[in-house]
Amino acid sequence: MTLLGYLVVTLFLPLFPVSMLFNRLYARVGNPWLRMSLLLLWPQAGLLMLAVLPGKVPVWVIYWAVLTACLYAFRAVALRDLNLWTAHMATSAWALLWAVGLFAPSEMILVLQAAGFSAPFILLAWLAFRIEALCGAAYAGACGGLAQTVPRLSVLLLLSILAAIGTPLFPAFFTLLVTIVHTLPVLPGAALIMLVVWLLWAWSGVQMTRGLVVGVAAEEPKPDLGLATTVPAGILLTVLAIAGVTSLGYLT
């Protein structure tokens, strides 16, 4: 029964190949609000199921998880569609929650860590929808130079990508840092794989930023985001940064 329970959880804290179901569902759902809801609730459902399972997570599941995270991080390097990139990066991040949960001080902290992982992807799903409205597709290279035509959207996009790949100040940075430090003495192989995942995240983030934000701008002007949407998104990113810094005291 426990093994069956773990297999069910692998759908929501996605492990390969079950993880393909989420990515296919995300690709089929065109509504941005449904996508944002999936990004928020999907891992939380997995954590809720994981909390009721008896015993500790087996070591082989941890290695399965970090290898899944590595697989999707590597795949994200080659992706140019922002929607696909968001889904693959979210899958990679959520897979690491198996390892994060081993050292989380409490279930509530783990829930907040999962939310910290998901928040940037929720913003990216919304920004991808806005970019599609401007360019017809949120595809790196085909819709480049956004910094010159829509600076507000570009700043939010850049900060969201930085938050998603775990750069300093944002929650993913501190969660990964503390998890790797705690994992290294116990499961050094898993810790090394997580470091590789982090490097692949950074690489794919640079690729996506270079393809969308910098480069030659389109000749026709594009309507930028208004203050009514820019300010709330900026506040969310600021809250994320503050939460990331303050979380260090709870995680160590």
C-alpha cells in the first residue's frame, strides 16, 4: 500500500515518466488562469498526499527525484517556447521537493517552500500569455528585443526568470542551498546532481532571457504593461525576495 501511495504522489511531485502527464496537461490547457492554478495547486496536492504516507521517503526515491529534476533541467536548456520552458522548469523544481522534504523543519515550512518554487512560474505563465498577445507566440528568438519595446514587461520577465532559476534573494536559492548542504554528508551523489540541476537552470535561464529580452527589437511598437498590472506583480516579486531572505533563519 505504501508503494502504491508513493506512485500516486509521483504524479503531483512529478517523477519521470509519470511527470509527462503534467506537461501534457499543461500544454493542452490554453487558459492562462487555469495554467496558473495548476502551477499553484499541483505540488501542494502532492505534499498533502505525501504527509499521510507512513515512514520516511526511501533513498531510491530521492535519487529518482533528483535525476528527474536533472532530466527536465537539461531539456529546458534546449527549449525556446516560454510556456514549455515554464512547465519543464516547474517539473524540475517540484521533483526536488522530495529531497527538500527530508530536511524541512515542519510540514508548513515545506508547503511554503513549494509555494516559493511555484510563485515565479505562476508569474511566467501570465507573462507568457501577455507576450503571446503582443507577438503571437512567446518564442525566444522570434519575439526578441522586448527590453526596447516593452520595458516594464521585460523587467518583470527578467526578475521572474531569475526567481525561477534560484538566484540569490529569492526563495528557491535558499531552499536549494540549505538542502544541498544538508544532503551532502548523507547522500553526496544526490547533492552533486542537485548542483548540476542548479547549473542547468542558470544556463536555460540565460538562453531564455537572451532570446526574449535582449536582441534586435521588432519595428512595430507594442503596448507595454500598465501600472495597474506592473505594480502588483512587482510587489509579489518583492515579497518573494523578502521571504527568501527571512526564510534562511527557519531553514538552518
